[in-house]
Amino acid sequence: MSATIRFAGVTKRYPGGHDALVDASFELGEGEFVYLTGPSGAGKSTVLKLVAGIERPTQGTVFVNQQNVGRLTARSLPWLRRNLGLVMPELGLLDDRTVGDNVRLPLDIAGVDRADAGRRVRAALEKVGLAGRERHKPLALSGGEQQRVAIARAVVNRPSVLLADEPTANLDRVAADAVLGLFRDFHAVGVTVVIATHDAGAMARHDARRIALDRGRVLDAGAA
Amino acid sequence: MKALRAYAHALRRAWAIARSTPLLSLLVVVALATALALPMFAAAVAEGALAAVDRIDAKPTVSVFLVAQAGAKERESAERALRALPGVAAVRFVSRDAALAELAALEGMGDLLAGLDGNPLPDTLVATLSDADPGTAAAVTGRIRSIPGVANVQSDVAWVARLAAIARAIRWVGVLLGALMAAAVVAATFAAARLQALTHRQAIAVSTLLGATRRWVARPYVVHGVLQGAAAGLGAAAIVAAALAGLGGILRPTFPAIADLLAVPALPWTLAAVGVGALLGYAGAWLATRDLSSQPAVA
């Protein structure tokens, strides 16, 4: 199994001297389902940001699909991101646009034609259980439904890697299980899924490889 | 095909930007239209004046008034001397009786002239010059004065030259205003595009994280700037047309020829205004959005 994501001696130091990640090394294979676990401040979100090229490593290298993310130029970074599905707090839904327009956004960016995009948006919303809600505004939906819209947006462009940062935060157990079930479904069709979470209950109900982090250090890279 | 889809998407987003900030978009168009109208109006007036000068310049003339007691022999002698002068293209004789008849034909002059005992006008030789240059005209006029039998010389070249100078000055002011207002249009579009981008910073941040390029993020704002500039150009053409119509209406009873010259050909001016407006709108919006996606992606 080839590595889809590889961290080699990665340190991330933020301005002010705070080390969010220290000498982290691990590999994630193609089609793996992995939890990044640890308490707040462990470095889980930093790992996801480094993979998405939102942050650059201070030391070491981050490879995603054989590309050294730290060396990507501002021009080539968008092409990496189009192969990633992101579900992150930074990627909130756009309240002034409909659910359909929110989900369509990655397809508009990729230049997919309107008819095909419409079909794919409907299919993605159907997959997350929100068929027929295209014309609703996000604020008219519950927290769990909004999270599912964010997932639909993340997968609509058929990414090879799905990254989610605390996707079950603020959701009740039923909604959290529904969301994790969706990630399982995408994993089942070959998508590499990386979820940063400290929701122990959810992880227990949906067991998978865990990479444990604490204060920026990898405590346990888990079994691949 | 992808590029076309990207522009179609940018056009839809530009329309959404205009709808999300309708008052700002409208006020910017009004401000830009006013800024574009000022140099356009100056240019239109200057072009009208220069066209008038060109028409007059086609036949620069010098009126040579003969002494009152000049007989046919003296007139013929003066005419021969006049024709012999370099720079004189043609000479026409206007008798004092013909001049009086011409004057009497003017509205309101008939009653005035009826009260006179006799004809106070002199015989006149009207010389058409081959060159409208004020220097040449002054030299010719000086020589004419020394011809025996000549009482007075009046040239229309001097005031034509003054009018031309005024028109050139207006045109220069128009060019200066044009440059200043072009900078103002670029600055206004820049500020508006920045403000609109700031309003949509979350959408910009999300699009960037989803893989949008800088161009893709900036394109709707640039298209919006171009559309604003084009609309402002159209507005400026309408303002100038209305102003010229008003000015023409005021001048027509007294100076119909000048009023006619102020009727600027509508289509070329409108197209030019729309084109210039769009270009300046593009410049302002492009400058404002150059670094959009290099700003922190997340507010």
C-alpha cells in the first residue's frame, strides 16, 4: 500500500514560539481510515492544516500524493486542494448562499459544467440525507444538517483524501453517528479519511487506526 | 470551454455582488459617471470650437475699406496692388451700395438705415488669403495699409486665432481633467472593489481553501468593476449629451452655427465612453484584487 500522506520529522512553530507539532513522523496509506486523537492543543488541527497547505512546516516535509506540500507555490497549491475534501471550522458554510450553491462551489471552482454540477450536487445531498434541500439557506438547518452539508461539499468533487476537524463537535450522539457513518461510507469506496477528534465515544463506536498526539508530539502512530 | 464557464460563473457572481451591495454599486456608478463626464464635456466643447475654427480658417479674409472719395481709377489701382501681394489668393469688390443693401437685409437694420441722410459705408475690397497663419496675415495686412486709397484694414484672422487658442486651451484642460478623472475613476473602483471583497471575505477564504486560484477569486470583482465602469461610461455619455443639448439650446438663438457644432456625434462618443469606463473599471478592480488570496485565508 503506497503512502498517500507522509510526515517526515515535521515541526510546526507558530509566531511567538509555540510549537504546535514537534518532529512528527507517520504515514497514511491509500484508502486508510485514521483518527487523530488527543486533547485540545495536541496538534491535531495543525496536522490537517499542514496536509491542506494552509500552514507550512517549520522543519521536515509533508508529502500528499507524492507532492511536497511545503514546496508548492501559491499557483500550484489550489490544484492540491482540489484533490482534498475538507470539513473544517475554517470552512464554514456561506450563509448568503443556498445549500445547493454551497455544495456546488468546489465544482464551480473546478469548472464543471452546470448540468453535470447540478446532478452531482443532488447526488451528494441525497447521500448525506438532505435531498430536496438545495434551495434552503444554511441557517434554516440544524447543526447536524449543516455539518452534513459541509460533508456533501467536501465530497462532491470526488476527492482522494477527506480531512475532517472535529466533525462531531456540538452534535448529539445520533447526529454524530450519522456523520461518522457517512465518512465510513466514503472510506468504503476508497477515499482516504483522516478525522481529528477527541470524541472517545464516537471512536469507540466506529473503531479505526488512531494516531495519538499530545502537546505536538506523536505518542502512538497506531497500526497501519 | 472551462475558461468560458469560469467567465460565466464570474458574471453570475458579479451580478450577485451588485445585488448584495446595490446602493454602493449604484453610488460608485454615479460617481464614476460624473468623473468621466467632466473631461468628456470639456473635450466636446473644445472639439466644437476647433471645428468652428476649421470652418472659418477655410477662407481667412481681410476687408480693405477704401477712402470715401476714392473713384473707380483709385479702386482699380488698389485692387491691382492687392492682387499683386504675396499671400493674397483672391480679391472681391463690394461696392458701398451693395454693402448698404446687405446691411439693410439684416433683421432690424432696415428701419435704422432709413433714418440716415446718405450711405455712410465705403467701397470695400475683400481679399481672401492663401494662408491662415496669423503671422502671414499680419504681414499681408501691414502691406495693404501702405496701398494708396486704403482707409482701413480689418482682418478676421486675429479673432479666429484667438478662438483657436481658446479652443486649444479648453482641450488642454480637458486632457488634464481627463487624466485626473481617470485616476479618480481607478481609485474609486479600487476602493469599491476592496470594500466589496472585504464584505465577501468569508466566501473568498472558503473558495481559496476549496482550491480556487487567485484569478478565480478575483475575476467576479474585476468583472463587476468592468461592468460598473461601462455603466458609468454610458451614464457619462448621457450627462454630456444632456449638457450639450442644454448649452446648444441657450446658444442657438444667438449663435446657431456654434450651437450646431456642439451636437456631438452620439454613437462614437458613447462607445468611447463605455470603452474607457470599462478599461478604467478593470484597472481599479484588478489593482484591488491582486493580492486577495494571498491575504490570510481565514479571518
